[in-house]
Amino acid sequence: MHETHDHDGHAGHGHGVSADADRRWLSLALALVAAFMAGEVVVGLVARSLALLSDAAHMLTDAGAIVLALVAMRLAARPPKGGYTFGLKRAEILSAQANGLTMLILAVWLGIEAVRRLIHPPAVAGGLVLVTALAGIAVNLVAAWAMSRANRSSLNVQGAFQHILNDLFAFIATAVAGVVMVTTGFTRADPIATLVVVALMVKAGVELVRASGRIFLEAAPAGVDPPALGSRLAGLPGVVEVHDLHVWEITSGQPAMSAHVLVAEGRDCHAVRVVIEELLRREYRITHSTLQVDHAGAETITPDGDGPGRDARDAHCADPHGASYRPPTPAF
């Protein structure tokens, strides 16, 4: 039996931006968001604008998302220790999931309040709403630019960036509502703008929860089809069978794979392993693989005393699971 562990020290940082640079850009965005949010709460209360208060609440989740991202980045950078053999890399995924859940919870509250104000619209100072929204657009443009400079291949950073981007769209909707209120006096434009914000928050929140959930449930990375991968490996020269194939992500951008590979008698197991590892790197960008490679001759049907015998997979694996992949049968 031969095992191999293939690690690429740059698997999580292929974006070319250092972790320190990521933290600096996120810290800049955090400072901008926190400063503007404090002022927006005051203006929202004075103007009695739910749209502004919803934007401020959204900015609070923005700030929380960035703080979570910064904390998660520090945790993920810690080396493996004790029982945490992968370190704390999935702290970033916890952060992304928390960001998604807070957006969904906040969206429910804002949606209920917006419907209430559609039914009984209060007086709203449209001029203040418009000026504040325009300032918010400028602040969020700068914050979004700063966030875009960080590594957005990380689901953690992408989650914080989505908060900022949705807030930018929210301020645009609020500015439109402000123009409508100033020019027509139609105060229901304020809760309508809030509902636009709610729709954006639900979309971004669901995407974050779904993406982080796939990683926690160890689903295959997006773009990798395990059956197609298994068939591809089984079709390599010398490979008799591939089973117990698992593909997952340790954290966003760090795919991993394990499999049991049976090689034909007389073929070089090590050479086949090298070919598989190269294929995984080149075609699937999987740089962390654990392969158990054996000769098929030791796995042929074996009598067990109670029947004619067991198949190759059951003979070697005490608890086999998943599909088996074999070379295609030649057509005659």
C-alpha cells in the first residue's frame, strides 16, 4: 500500500495579496463604515426615515462582518496544533456563515417594518434622506474599492465585501427615494426603498449561507463533479478501479481529495500516483491529495468461508462507501 500527501503552501494565497495587506484594506473599510454609520443613525432619527435607519443597520452588519473577517483571518493563520490538524482555517467559513445569517435576520425585521410603514406612512424629511444617501454612496464606493483590493477568493472576505456592495446598492435606492419624496412628497417611497434593500440582503445572505454550508457539509467544490472526476481517474493508463473517492474544501479556495486507487499487476504504483497528482493539479487545481494506491492482484475475489467470496472493494475496505469507477469497456 502506498499513501501520498501532496501539499501546496500557496494553495490559499494564489491571489498574490499578503494576509497583512488584506487586513490593512479591511481595516480601512471598517473605519469608513463605522464613522459614517454613527452619523447616519442620528440623521435617520431626525428625518424619521426607515430607509436611512435600515441602511445604518445594514452598515452595522457591514462593520460586524469586517470585524469577524479580521478575527477569522488571524485565527486561520495559526498553525495546526493539538487536535486541530488543519488549524483553524474554517473559522473563516464560520465568519461567512454568521455574516449571511445576520443579513437574513435583519432583512426579516426590516421587511416587517417596511410593510407597516407602507400601510401607515409617517412624515419623512426627504431632503435629509437624499443628502445622507448621496454621502453614503460616496463612502461605500471608497469602502468597496478598499475591500476589492483584498483577497476575494476567500469566502470570508467575499462575505464582508457582499455586505459593503449591498449597502452601496441600498444607498442608491435610498437616494432615489429621497428624490421622489423631495419632488412629489410621496413618503411611501421610503419604505419601498427599504424593501429593495431587504431583497438585496436576502439574496446575498442566502448565497453566503449556501456556500458556507456546502463547505461545512464537505460537498465537492463548485465546478468539480465527483463522478466525472472518478471516471477520469479510472480512465488513466494502468488504473483498474477507483473507489472511496471524496472531494471537499478545507476552507474556501483550498480543495482536497482522497481516494483508493487499484492499479493493474505489473504497473508501477508510484508512477500512476504521480500521473494522478499532476492531473489533479493541472485540471482541477487540487493540490492537497491523499491517495491510497494498491495493486489489484491483492484485491481479487477472495473466499470468505460463507460463500463464493467478496469483491475487491469489500475485501480491502471494512466499510466501503461511494461509487466505484472502472475503465470504460471497449466497444467491439
